[in-house]
Amino acid sequence: MPTTETSTPTSHASIPPIALVCLRRAARLAVYDPDRAVSIARGILSAYPDFAPAWNALATFCRQRGDGLGFAVALDRCLQLDPAHAPANLSVAELLLVLGDRAGARRHIDKALERAEDLSPRRRAWAERIRDACSVN
């Protein structure tokens, strides 16, 4: 899924605070209205196309509304911009587990846990449990 092409990700410092607030609100809105959340994320990305967290958010919103292609494209772009993006790597790991690729999932989980501080405590704990399960033959 991820490609080898990379660029320097847009740092949070270069993103206006209002864009970050909008992205957080879109995440809360996505539970009830994923189409609107997708629209908000796309609006942010039109202004900041190299902002990896917005691509990851778009991937999540697309998955929530059942748009598999949109999910894959946004997730791939996020990892092109920031190959170590922890939440995106966990999303790839989840997909690989569904496909039965435990070794591939383990690699993405390990990569995500390299930046464990970027994960919520719940997601970090999940990643650690799944990583251990992927190691069992």
C-alpha cells in the first residue's frame, strides 16, 4: 500500500490553528456525518496538500463511510508524506491482518510503535497486544 516516494511533511507549526481545530471537529462529526467530515478534510487538504495528519483523517472518514478506494488513496498519500505516521501505519496493519498477512502487519505495528507518543493510550495498548499476537506462530 505505501510507496517509497517521500517528501517533507508539513509541520503542525506551519498549519494555522483554525485548520487544526476544524480537523479535530471533523473527527468528532465523522461519527454522525462522515460525508461532511470528508468535505472538511478535503477543504483543509486543498489549502495544505502536504499535511499528513489531514490525509490520515480523510482516510479514516472514507473508511467510516464505506469508501474503500478513498481510504486506500488517502492512506497511501499520508504514508508517502510521512512513512512513520503512527496512526496510518496502524491502519495499514489492520488491513493486512484482515488479509492474513501477519508479518506485514507486524512490520507496520513496529513502525507505528516507534512513534508511540503519537498514539492514544488505547491505540498504543491495542498495537502492543496485536504485535504480540502476530509473533505467535
